[in-house]
Amino acid sequence: MNRQYIVVTGAAGFIGSCLVGFLNQHGHTDLILVDEFGDAAKEPNLAGKTYSEKVEREVFFDWLGTRKPAISFVFHIGARTDTTEFDYSIHERLNVEYSRKIWEYCTKQGIPLVYASSAATYGAGEKGYEDRHDLPYELKPLNPYGVSKNEFDKWALDEVAKGAKAPPFWAGLKFFNVYGPNEYHKGRMASVIFHSFNQIKKDGYVKLFRSHRPDYKDGQQLRDFVYVKDVMKVCYWLMENRPASGLYNLGTGKARSFEDLVKATFAGLDLPARIEYIDMPEDIRDKYQYFTEAKMEKLRSVGYKNAFHSLEEGVIDYVRNYLAKKDYL
């Protein structure tokens, strides 16, 4: 029997490397990993994991043409995710054009596809957070990253609407605020939990952004924080079950405050909470989301039944079992 491979792009990054580990745990070791593998800070993310091939992102399509592997599924997690990168051409090349090539390859070869979209597509949330297929055309993302993710969502929906061929199953996952192990390399773009943990270790307190809106108190800005372990379960369920194709939110469905998140981080360290408030940098002030909350009815309606970690459960597990030990998933 010929080997069937699963492709994971962005495999050296945060979510991608967690997915590689999760696939290994479920007996999948015939994996093709795609990324830029030159970053030494990402190397521990893949240590101890089992896979068949590592392919550099820029040569991946040439490699496919030469090697012609039998692929059973593609997880396209790779993207330029820096929300402070304002050169749209970078996002367009990596998040739109590259994703189109992935989609077109999967379509031509009849390969199911799950790709990473983002809650950044929802902008300030003035249109709500429903994963309906008419909504992307009305959305106004706040940064070039969000624009690029929304542009690809629209392109995929247009392909389907005009009757063009599509992968036999596809899902665009609108990741909300994902946190968890394997984000050590992300620097400024790592989760608030990661930064809070390091601030507590260094200074004994955490700095949070003041609110610059009268309708939100300091520390009460709200986000839907989702633990990466829950993200893995959804990705795997989609591969196994292949429900109706389309866009799906991936959060918990419950917005929580940054203050709650920091208190949970202190709790994971068995310390009383100490929080100080600082002004938000002006370069992100007008592009800051004050509220995000995933509408999760669509994923539930197609049969996904697993519970999500509460904020406290996820943060305490992350702090005690990973950050405190600098361990990886």
C-alpha cells in the first residue's frame, strides 16, 4: 500500500508544531512539514517529533512537482502573522497568493484542506462575529494581516460561488486569541499569558494597557482566548469527519477580560495578582480590538461536541506544565 502523507505548513511555528505533535499522538507520522526552517528559536518546537520530510516554503511547489507524493490531507497553518507589519505586499504574497496556490493544488489533486483564517478579519467587531459566508464582504479589518486573511476568505468563497472546482472538503478556521505551549519564539506577538508570566518572574507584577475608550475600564478589554490544545482537537475532528465545507469560527464562545487572564496567570504561580496599567502604544491604538467573541453555533451544528477549556483551566495548565518548565507540546 502506498504511503499517504499529511502536509502541515507553518510546521515550525506555534500552532503548526503543536499540530505535528498532536498528529503524532494519534499515530500519524507520515508528515510533510513546510516552513522556513532557518530560525534557530523555532527548532525546539519540532524536537522529538516524527515526520517524513521537511520542505522549505519557497521550494514546496517545485518539490511537489518533482516528488509527486500521495497526500491525504493538508493543514495550511503557515502565514505571516505579525499584526504590526504594515507592508501589505508581504501579507499579500504569503497569506493570499501562497494560500491560493495551496488551494489550487488541493483542488487539482482532490485533497481535503483546512487553512488558518483569523478573527482579525472581523476588525472592530462592528458587524459582529458570525462565520456566515456573506459577512466577509462587509468586514473592515484593522490591520494588513487581517485584510490579507479576509481577502483569501473572499477569494475562496468566490471560487465556490462561481462554480469553480474546490477541494473535496475545505474549512477556513477563524482562530481567535490562541495561546499555549510552543510560542516561546514569537517575541512581541506571543500571547499575553506568555508575557505576563515573564513579567511576574522578572518584576513581580504585570503591566496591562489602559483603556482608551470610555465604555471599557482599564483591564476590561475583552477577548475570546482559546487554548491551543482545543484548537488541535478541532483541526483533527475536521480531518476525521469532514462536515460541510466553509468558514468556521474557532474560539471558546466566551469573551474574557485581560484582567481575568492575568489573575489566572498569577494563580498558576500561586501568587496574589499585582497589575499596573500603562498607555497603549500610539501605533496600535486605533487598530486595537476591544471585544472579540466567537459565535460557535456553526461548528456545533455540524456535530462538534468537545468542551473547551475555561480560561482558568487553560492558563493554569499552560503556566504550570509548560511555562514554568519551559516545556514544549
